[in-house]
Amino acid sequence: MKQLISCEFNIDTACVELKYSDGSMIAINCAAVEDEVANSCFQRSELDWLIYNDPLSYTELILNGDPEEYLRTVTETPQLDLD
């Protein structure tokens, strides 16, 4: 069974990279993910926060979760008061 050794954001490739004990690696292209699931700057900002501050949670969300549902739940578009 392979064990996760590291999970880090590589700013040069714009990917979250997971490295395993057997030498295998998974790279998640963060720009492509944002293009697919984020509909607003608020949702992109939430994904960016996860990428930089908790890349393992970001990885679990993308590989095992429902990122669109997560973003609908945690982001809120401010309403402008035009009165």
C-alpha cells in the first residue's frame, strides 16, 4: 500500500502535487479546476485559500468531494443596495 509523503502547491506549475512512497505522483492543475467549477471571483478566492493554506483538504475536495456544492455552500455573493 502506498503512503502519502507530501502534498504541496507548486507555484511554478500551478498544480497541487501529491507524492507517494512508491514514487508515484498526482498533480492537480488548479487553473483547470477553477475554470471548470468556479463561477465567480468569490468562489475562485475560496479555492485559492484552500490551495495555499490547506492543499490536502483541497485535494480531498477535488478528488473525492463535490467542489461545486462546496463552493455554493461556503461562498456568498454580496448584494448591492441601490437605494
